[in-house]
Amino acid sequence: MNANKHELKQALRLTIRAALRNISPAVRAVESIDLCERLKAQMQSAHAILFFAPLPDELDIWPVLELSMALGNDCALPFFEREKNIYGARAVRKLATDLVTGKFGVREPAPHCAEIPLNTFDLVLVPGLAFDLQGNRLGRGRGFYDRLLDRVSGIKCGVGYDFQLREEVPTEPHDAKVDFIFTPSRSVRRPRH
């Protein structure tokens, strides 16, 4: 690994984490509503969607998951496969009974939920600490989502606050890209080369 890229990534992670800690619950709520409206408008043709369970410092996309479930879409969340040290996907049908606390304290589908093959999704919503205009993503540093995104089908949409969309983020060859980035006020499509 290029030591300079690693240092740049770590510095950007620290900057973004500090900014996330300073977001008030009221701002998070309002910006989450704006983001959810933007996502709903874009999701009409997707039938099989891989969501993520937002952490307390991330925008809340849960209302879109609930709406998608009510519309009868196939909805899933990642779950950690301890034996393989990777994430897979399981269906969620009832949030009240289908969720457990998983790896890193993240909500994930319970073991009784059906596993869904990763090549069956139309749309994948992707968390990240930062994204750039070329579709690059900076994760939390463990590479779990990069490995998941390498194996999953569908259009990959990064989700974050406006300040998480940067002109450029440092990348390495193993870093996965997203096709779109959605923020409360913007949607950006990765340029096609």
C-alpha cells in the first residue's frame, strides 16, 4: 500500500468524522428527509434493493426502506458472515422481528432471514465517509464494503451529506466505485469513460 495514500485517507477520515460529530440531531433529521425524497424519486424502477442500516452519524434512509417494503419490493440488508469475514445479504420483511445487532454494532438481518444472492440486486445504497465526483468512495477503513461492492450487482449509489461529496478522495486499486452519489441537495452520476 502506498504510505502517502494511506496517510491522506486517514487524514480525510479524521476530518469527516469530526464534521459528522458536529451535526445536530435536528439538522440530521431535516437533511435525511431531503435525501429520502431525492432517493424515492430515483428508485421507482428498482425492485430488488440492498439498503444499509445507518449509523447514528449517517443520514437516516430508514423511511425509504420502510416505503420500499410497503410497496412489495425485495429489500435486503448486509449481514456479516463471521466464518468468511465478509458481508452477504439477507431479506428483511418485518423490521420489528428481522433485525439484530451485528458486527461493529450495526443492525443486520437475523439468521432466520433468507440469504439473497448478491447478483440479484437492481440497486445498492452505499454508505461512506466521503465520495468524489468520479465515483470514488472512502469507507471507514476496514475494506468490508469494498469487498461487498466487488461481488454485488446493480447500480451502486453512494449516500452522504453534501460536505461528504468532495472534488477528489484518495484511492487505491482495491477501492470500489459507485455509479451515483446522492446527498440532500444533489445527485451526481459518475462520468462514463
